[in-house]
Amino acid sequence: MTPRISRRTLLKGTLAAGAGLVVGFPLAGRSRALAQTPAVFAPNQWIRIDRDGVVTIVNSVPEMGQGSMTTTTMILADELDVPIDQVRIEQAPANPDLYKNPVTGSQSYGGSRGVRDHYPTWRKAAAAARTMLQQAAANRWGVPVESTETEPGAVVHKPSGRRLAYAQLVDEAQTLPVPQNPKLKTPDQFRYIGKMVKRRDTPDKITGRGIYGMDVVVPGMLVASIERCPVLRGKVKSFDATATKRIPGVRDVVQVTNGVAVVADSFWTALQGRRALKVQWDEGALAQVSSPAIAKEYERLSKQPGQAARNDGDAEKALGAGGKVIEAVYQVPFLEHACMEPMNATAHVTKDACTVWAPTQNPGGTLATAMRLTGLPKEKVTVHTTLLGGGFGRRGEQDFIVDAVEVAKAVGAPVKVMWTREDDITHGFYRPSTYNVFRAALGPDGKPTAWHNRIVGPGLLIQKGRSPDYQIDGAAVEGARNMPYDIPNLRVEFVNKDFGVPLGFWRSVGASQNGFIVESFIDEVAHAAGKDPFEFRRDLLGKSPRHKAVLELAATKANWGAPLPPGRGRGIAVVFSYNSYMATVAEVSVAPDGLVRVHRFVSAIDAGLAVNPDQVKAQVEGGSVYGLTATLYGQITVDRGRVQQSNFNDYPMLRINEMPVVEVHILDSGEALGGLGEPGVPTVAPAVCNAVFAATGKRIRTLPIDRNELRKA
Amino acid sequence: MAQEADVISLSVNGRTQQVDVPPDTPLLWVIREQLGLTGTKYGCGAALCGACTVHLDGAAVRSCAVPVSAAANRPITTIEGLSATGEHPVQKAWTEVDVPQCGFCQPGQIMSAVALLANTGSPTDAEIDAAMAGNICRCGTYQRIRAAIHLAAALQKGGRR
Ligand code: FES
Ligand code: FES
């Protein structure tokens, strides 16, 4: 066996989590995490200060690129009043009792919830800690606590010029009760919140030091790769591993839920072992399912009424009232997340303990999966969340955790299970494909009198058991049911048709497709009314002032209406998602061969408060690329249950040579915080396609854009 | 079928090490698994994404597509060998512009950028496109990558901003 270099850095910061005295919070659960440590002030699960003045902040939101390490730290460090560049950051262990999201109740991160759901909790926790330090100083000085204040890392008493560093107050502070209603800073006292703060994770990410799931090394670890049924949801019938086991370095071959695992000394050897396997598959029902048949069945069902998700006035009656009627059909494909880091996880299972290292958005779910598969109680299961090489919703799933725990359990040694890119694209949880029928009517004044939208496709929440199938699937209609335009007769219907292709939460979920269809069709209606698409929208947003504000800001910044070079067109879109409002103007040109080139995006976003403005911009820049990739290229098709795409050659990603300029304008409305990871995506496809229409007169109603349709004859 | 293992001499980041692996093993996996240098990433295994970019004889190559036998006795530099502390001008520029999001593609991006700047002191946007189009960033940091390369070019010439 080849020597293996173990990386102790991996365990630094993850294993240490949980030390310290935790008081003042419900303490159900793992007492190990609450062990008393002298000389540490730890008023809650997020903050520890030791006598040397080392401040540790525990980040309970997985770092998947959205900047949680930085934003979490900014909020806690600001309210605690410590210098941010001296803070140690630790990733929280899986422990929902301590680290569950207070809004969702689970230690799982999706829905752009990291900051907005924790903001009040974190601020209160840090303010309580600061108040205790102030009280400790006040006691020592014999002055009222109200007469003290803080500077970064110290309590000061201005009248007497006295000063005590937090480190000097640790022992006294930890004996004090935790105040239940500490006084929060006022916004003018913020040192970090609302200011541009550099990302804390950059040094590790530019030196190769950062440890992602794939980089985990545990002493004695083996590496496995799993041969999966080419047909989605297929199962192993039988297999012959004779040839595989003859390969030097192959250690074991085991059947697991998701296929046949080849366990080896190295990943390359495991791949050779997979190639030599002979597996008989039970292909299952999806072997009968192909994309053209799915589209055909959607189309058939679109002629039948669906369940009403919204019903204002009487849309049918208004459509028949004799005004101009506009009709259109929009279709979107299945999409795969394609996280840059393919799926993987590492586990070690013994008789009485299980440890999992995983790049997961869902530490709580990982803990539950490991408990279920090992039969161990939660005290015996440890989950380390590594850095995530992208999440986008994919890493909330449990399949890669199941892989690692099952294989590790079967072989009795630590095992890292790694997916190839091909595994990742062919065995994903896909954004639903949908078929959407629209009808709208215009009144004599050119204003829309009716809007009828029927959505046919699979309900993601229904498939996942999160919504009963007799109810409207909230994810399927988000962005369509709550479309913002003021139209008196408005009906949105949903027809649930699920062929069983595994579905997942894909960055911005239902808003990703419904933003496209609604914002494209309203554009069609505007043109049918002979109106400017920006002004037409604005006139219909009287009841939606925040939509209107970002729409106007984006239009102004993009110089809407100003002449463009010949061959260019502008398109606009505005979408609300994850409690944030976002508008985008796209500037495109279309070459004679149909190639669409996006030159510029000008976006405006209202996410309530921009905690870290530069990272707000980064998320919008990233969302623009994610959305544009889907607009130009994204398409997963299925042939007899087999996903036909497999790597970046046939599931292409936007590259730097296609990157438009992205300009982001932040509107701080002072409203409740909105999400940021996802809202940058939904406006992209409609803004681009509306711009293509402006440039060419051709309306794109099916994604991804088909270049052939735009080719000049 | 895997070939028989061979002892191959690799010179990585100025250190020569012997590895005992089948000669067709991609350099990527030897760097990551045998040498324990996990800064070089796997993203596609098919020379499509650039996550595995390292320098071989000073040129940027996709280590997932280089059999280890072809890299024997030739100088290899990985992200870990660029500088001990992130002080390479390209790394400094990356920090200044706050480029990384998830960061998974960034070692490959940085290695491609360093190779570009070694040959082209002040690259134009078109030269950046040509040199960097093989590196995918799923998080979409391209705009910042471009800005950071221009900044690194300035830093490299000794001119502070
Ligand atoms: S892993 Fe080598 S190019 Fe993608
Ligand atoms: S920073 Fe995530 S893939 Fe580039």
C-alpha cells in the first residue's frame, strides 16, 4: 500500500467545536458539547472568549460559497464588539439542539436562509455576551453598567478613563446570568454590518489549504466509487466482481442502496474496478420514460383544467369578453446543479461510533441519516461539515451520505466515497421540467383585463413527501401564483404530473422557471398592447412598490430607452423570490448564425438590508452566471430512464469568454432581510430572452435558447 | 485494466519523490492521493473544467489528462508550491478583489492565471479569455477573475495601484 499523508489541518477547527461553558439556552442533547472548560467565557453556542483574548465564533451555516463564514462572523463580531480580523471561526458540528435554524427548526440550509433567519438570534446572543462583559467590568469598577461602553475587544469607562480587555473579564463574566433582553446596537454603532468586509475564507481558498469534502483524509482510509444503475432509480439485481477483485489495490466490493461499491486504495483503482464489474440491473419503471413522451403528456394534460393556485375575479369570462387575446406556451427542461465539486462524503463506522465528514448543506439531515443507517444514538454520531464546492440545493440531499455510511459500515474502515462528474450529472435531483400555457386579454385602454396561466409538471414538494398530493405544490407555483402585476381577473392553475425523475431544489427552485415564463409572457402582452415593456410593467405595479422600486432603479441605471448600437436589444425582468426583490436589464446581440451574446446585465436588488454589500454583489454576479448558463445551455434529457448528458462537453457551463459585464445596484429599503443566494437567478432568462426579442423580433418560449431558431435564413 | 505499478520519480514543488503507481494513473490522483496535495481539484476528469490545473515545465496543464508516467522527472508546480503564504502577486490580487465564492475552482483558475502572466505581462481581455476559457467557475466569479488578472499584471510589474 502506498503511504498516505494525513492532514491534521482537517481536524483543526472541527473537532474542537463544542468546548466551553454554555449557559442560558435550552440544553437538551449532547452534554459532550457542553463540557465545562475553566477560563473560557462561553455565554452561548456561538461565542467563546478565552483568557488569552482569543475570540471564537461558531458558524452554524455551511460555507458553500455564499460567504456564510464571513457574514455570520460580521454579525456576531459587530454586536459583540470585537475586531473581526482577530476572530477564529469554527464550523458548527451537527447538533440541531444547539444549531437548528430558528425559523425552519432544522439544521439544514437552503432557501437563501442563512443570514435572514439567524440575524435576530445572532445579534441577541452577541449583545447578551457583550452586556455580560460590560457588567463584569462595571462590577469590578463599582460603577453602573450603563456608564460603560465598549471598543473593539474591550470595555471602557469614559468618565474615569478606565479600560479592561475582554480577556481580563472572562472569569467574572462567565459567572453572570445571561440577560434575556440585552440592548442591541443601533445601526449607527455598527462597525461591520452594512459595510464591505473581505471574505474570511479567501486565504484558505487561494492557497489550496481549504478542506472540501473531497480533500478529507483519515488515517487508514480507503476510497470507493459506486457503479450506479444507468436508469434513474434502478436497483442492483446481481453482480459479478471476479475481474474487479483481481485488480491490485481493490480491497472489497460491496452492494449498497445506490449500486455496487468498489473499495480500493486509491480513486483511480476504484474506477478501474468499476469498469471490470458485471452488474445485472433491475431497471425499474423509469426505463419506460423518455423526454419526448414526457413533453407530449404534459401537452395533453395542459388541455385539462388544473387545481387553482390563485383565482381573482373571473379570468375565463374576461378572456371571452371580446378584447384582444394573447396566447403562448412556454417550456423549460430538467436541470442539474453541477456543483463544481462532485458529490462525495467520508465515513467511519464502528460498533459504537460513527463519524461523517461531508460537504453538506444539511448537517442535521446527515446526522439523522447516519443514526438511521447505523442504529446509533445521536451521542455516538459526529458530523463534520467541510467546505462545500458549491451547493445550489444539491447538497441538501442525503444520497451521498448514504453511500459513505453504508460502504464504511460494510468494510469496517474509514471510507471516502467519491462520485465522478458523470455520476454527478446522471444521478442528480433535477429541477422540474414544465409545460406552461398562458392566455391574456387586453382591454380597450390597452391594459390587461385577464391573465390565465396553467402550469403542468411534477410537484417537487409532493415528490419529496413535504406536501400532500391533493394540495397545490408551493414550489411549482412560486413566482407564478404571486406574480405582482395588478390584473383584475387572474387565474393560476397547477396540474401535477410526475414521471418519477428525481427532483431537487435547484438554485431559486420554482422561481427559476416561473420567473422566466411570467416575465416573458408579460413582455409579450406589453408588445401586444403596443407599450414599452418597462413602462407597461411599471404601470401594473401600483400595488407592489418594492417591485416597482427595483424595476425603476435597474431601468434608470441601464439607461433604458437610450439608443443602442445596431443589432443590440434590451430586455427587462423583475422577480420576487426568497423575500428579495430583483430586477435585471440585459443587453444582447444575436449573430447571423444565431449565437446569442449577452453584453451586460444591470441589476437592482432590494434584500432589505445588505449586511455585506460586496458579497451581495458577488451573489448577484454568481446568480447571473448560473441563470445565463441555464438560459443558453442547460438541458437534461432522459432516454428510457437514462440521463443523456454526462459531463461538461454535453452539459456545458458558461465560460469566461462569454461573461457579460454585471453591474449590481443595491437598494437598502430597511425592510426585513431577504435571501441572497438565489434571487440573482430568476430574472436572468427572461431579461435575456426579452432582449433577444427586442433585437430580433423572435420570441423564445422554450429553454435553453435554440440557436437554430435565431439563425438568419 | 490497471497496469502493473512502477516506481516513478516526480519533482513537485521543488521536491523529488518516488511514487509506486500504475503508469497510466492521471497525475491528478497521484498529486492528491499519493502526495497528499489536495489543493489541486477534480472537477471532470476529462480536461473540460480546469479544476486540476498544475504547471508542468512551467506550462498550465490539466493534470487529470496527463498520465503520471509522462510527468516523470519534469518540474511540476501545484497551488501549494506557488507561495507558502498566499503572497504570489496573483494570490494577492485574488485577495484584493475577493474573487472566490465556494473556491473549489480557484486553485485551477490561479494556476492558469499565473501561467498566462508568466508569458504575457499585461494581457488584454481577449488574451485573458483565451487563456482562462478552459477553467469553469460554477459560482460565476469570472468578472472578478478578469479584474484580478489585470490587477495582478499591475502588481507584477511592481506598480502599486
Ligand atoms: S478535472 Fe481536469 S480538467 Fe476537469
Ligand atoms: S468559486 Fe465556486 S466554482 Fe469557482
